[in-house]
Amino acid sequence: MRTHQIRVRLSLCFFLVSSLVGSAFLYAAEPIQNEWDDVARLVIIGDIHGDYDSYISVLREAGLVNRRGNWTGDDTHLVQVGDVPDRGPDTLRIIDHLQKLETQARRDDGMVHVLIGNHEFMNVVGDLRYVHPGEYDEFTSRNSRQYRDAYYQQVVQAILTQNETTETSVVIDDAFKDSWYQQFPLGYVEHRLAWQPGGDINNWVNTHNSVIRINDMLFMHAGLGPTMLTMSLDEMNNQIRAEILGPLLPENNLGDNEDGPLWYRGLAMNPEAAESAHVQSLLNTYGVNHILLGHTPELGVITPRFGGKVIITDTGMSAYYGAHKASVLFENGELLAIQDGEKIALPQTEADIIPYFQAMAELKPDHQPLINHIYRLQNPEPIQEELEGIEPAVPSIEDNTISEDAAGF
């Protein structure tokens, strides 16, 4: 499968050359700012994944746009932590709107920061496993059949050339053509034109960062693993933008590095006891008190970890994940979660964690993952060494706590 994807990508690149000559590599020529201080008001939203209605709803709830979708946030900074595309049909519409907001916010001394996520990177390099059919539909035009036919001819020519040098030949017949046309719908070529180096979306993505600092907060899509501690923000951002412009190196790319800012899940998923030293190293290295990220939707609410030092903003706002709409607000020196129209202070200490999630559960009383999480927080698993020689016992559950059945155990 991977060989086929690479072959198709190379063939498509060949087809696209005439369309892209003169437009490639126009962006990221100048240094791009990635640190800001003294920002009074911030709104942070998580992964959008192609759901325009949820995205607009979150912005309106945070007071950033009016009913016509125009900027009303004055000098607020909006941070979107990446993963605009895939899983939903509205990606192009969302990108168009974000581009409009970037311009409107600057006029009011505000700013929109759209970070690069792993799904932006995947679309650039041709990993299209999660593209929604509606995303291709958004690109269709009266020329789509002509584009696809031309691309098909390029693919056929590439296969025929390959057949001359390999023992196993691919048969080009009506069955192959029918299968190919089903695999590559109308709008596919335009989608690739836009996302590949030199395309409009690629150029736009390449004006953005993967990691930024605002005040005492560090923002990225996924996280930063231990091997990233030696890299500055400039180094990480410049390398990922270079990879988006292409071509990728055979190895050591930051955009698909499991420790890198687009992929690392340790801050969201590793046991806190095992990860806490690394979290503190990150805070010390980059001179911040909080790390805000997306990438890992689990509880359907803004999720603080490590006593509020790490805040996961990916609530699964897309309909694909259940349309759990929320955002983070920094205002008057305080970090708040906006959930279902309510503002709830985010924890600043470990003691604040359980009360925070209990307050969230009052807003989402039937959301089982959240109930399960509260149960685990109230009934932590003992360290294995402490269990040696101790007979297992069934914990007693008081009437005013969550039952084992309700917690899903």
C-alpha cells in the first residue's frame, strides 16, 4: 500500500508541475514570530477536523465572532492548536474563514495563530487515510473531470513505464480504470494541488508555526518528547516548515517524529508519576508555567493534567467525535474553561483537579468517559510494589460516590 501511495504521489507531482511552476516556495522566506508577551486576553480552541458548525459555535461562545462570522474579539489572540482537516467535510470552508479572521483580527490589534498539526502534515505528504469524501467535494469545479482524466493518463503512462522494468506487470483494462476512478473521486486532483508544495493551502500552512509561546504558556498540537528539549522554538518551526515545502528526507523528519510537536502523546496519556519530571523539564527549558495542546480527545471536556501544568484542549468538537464543544479562555490573569456556556476555573494545583472534573460532570452528567475518569481519580491504582503481599480487596463505595457499575468497571 505504501509503495502504491508513493508511486501515485510521484505521478501526481509530475502532473502538477506545469500548474505549480512560478508559485512554489513563495512563503516562509522571512522569519516568522513565535513568541509574544503581555497578551491580555487569549482564547484557545482544539482540533476542528472539518466541522464548520461546531467551530463557529465555539468561536461565538467565546465572543470572537458575530452571527455573520466576522471578528468581534478586539485585541484577543486566538490560538487554534492544529488539525483543521480530515474526518469532516468542511475543511476548505473553515480554512477560508480562518484566513478572513487572520486579516480582521490584525485590524483590531488581535491575532489568530493557527498551529500546524499532524493532519496538516499528513495532507501535505499525501497520507490521505482520514480525508472525508466531502473534503474532495469542496474542490470540485467544471474542470474536475478534465483534471482527473489528465491525471489518470499520467498514472497509466507511469505504470506502463514501470511494467517495462519489473517482472510483475499491472494490467491496464476497463476493470482497472473503473477501480481507479472509484478510488480517486472528482476534486481529488484539486485537493492535491492545494495541499502539495506550491499549492494555496500549502503556502498558507507554511506561514504558521508548530510551537509558540504566549505569556507564560507554551502551545503546540501534540506535545514534546524528551528528545526535543535541545531544540529551540525557531529550530522546530523552521524545520517543520521546510519539510512542508518539501522534499522530505529519507529519515529524521521532525514532522513525523513520534517525539515531535505534531505527534507526541506522552503529556496526554503517560502516567503522571512517570511523566512529571519531563513536564517540569519542558516548563523550565522554555520558561513557561503551562503547556496547552490538542491531538488527544478523550473526555469531551478541557482536560488539565499535572495539577494544571498541562491542559488538553482537544475535546472532540467535530461531529466525528461527538461534537463536544469547548474552549480555554485566559482573561484577567485567570485560565478558564468555557463549556456549554459556563466558565469554570482551570485547576492550579493537584487539589483542584477532582473538583474541576466534578463541576464538568454536572454539565455533562451522562458522558461516561468523564464519569470513568472521575472514578479513577478518586480510586487511584496503588503502585505495584506496594501491593506485594497484600490480599486484593473490593473497595467500599459510599452512597454519595460513583458506583462501580456507573464507572464502567
